[in-house]
Amino acid sequence: SILGIGSYTYQYVTRDTFGFALKGTAEIVNDEFKAIQKRPATDTGNFKKSQKGMVAVVFENDDFRLIDDLTPQTVADLGERNLLETCYLNGEFIRTTRFEEIRNRLRTETIRVYGK
């Protein structure tokens, strides 16, 4: 006889283990851009709908705002207004950041935005 046991039984690692999920919102295949989006048919209130297309984060009216449904051209047009930076491209890390740098940046931005 054959007996097997799944990894879930002894590892219990799921996408919720760390409270983190990574989802794609756009793809480029054969030099053709396509916006993609998760939109479950059972989600009648649009609570599970994801962003669509390329995204950017801008700071406007004393607040950060996410903009979605962008194309490579509209992201380029935002220039330095887009606060996101490319860190990983075509299978290579092009920018690495240490946790200490992230913490310092968050501390600085918190003081700048909220005065605390």
C-alpha cells in the first residue's frame, strides 16, 4: 500500500501565515502590456477586487494616494510624483534596502506628515 501526507499537515504554512499576499496587477508578454485584476464573481460588494494595471503612489493634499489602472506611459508621465521605486526587474534585484533604512524613512515621513 501507499501512504502519503501533505506538507500542510506538518508545516501549516499558508498565504495567511504572515498576513501578506503578493498579487500581480499587470503583465508584459511579448512586448504587449495587459492590465490584470482579481475580481471574484462571488464578491458582490467589490470588497475583494484588487487594483488593476500599473499602480503609483502620490502625495497630494497632505495624504498618500494610490492610483491604479495605469499604463507604462502614464506611470512615466507621473515622473517623480510617483513615490514607488523599482526594486526587482526581469529576475534581478536592482535596488536593495536594509530594514534600518526603511525604519528611518518611515520615522522621517511620519514626523514630516503628522508632526510626531
